Amino acid sequence: MTLKQRFIEAIQKGELGRIEDRGVIVSLQEFKSYFPDIKSQYSMSFLPAATIEPGQMSMTHTKFVFRVRKGVYLVHEDALQEKHPI
């Protein structure tokens, strides 16, 4: 599985992130703690690289989170509907 698939699966299972009014919020720190097997440089860049550009509302296969503030991300609701084989 790709890291994106592992990430989405962890959120769908409720193992990562927290549910708020706007949806599922994940911090960079939580992400790094949940995926200790990922090299630190990649773990620091994964969520920032997956951030949907300001002014955009739709996700793509590589952009599926919104930056709420530094180190805090909101998962796009459509990403939570993705199905991945286990």
C-alpha cells in the first residue's frame, strides 16, 4: 500500500486524526507518531505536499488535505470515501 492509502485507512479506522465540526483534523506531529517507519524528511513533507492550493475546493489523487494552520491539516471529505484493498 502507498503511504496515502495507509494514511486514509488509518483515518477511516479512527486510528489517526480527530473529528471536528469541519471534518477530520490531523497534525503533522500525530502523523509522524503514527508512521514511525517513514523517514523523517518524507514524513515532514507528506502532508504539506498533499495540500490543496488556496482557493481550490476539489481534491486530486495527490492533493487531498487543506492546511488549517502551520502543522495542522483537514482531510478532504472525498478522500475519506476512497476504498483501498487491505
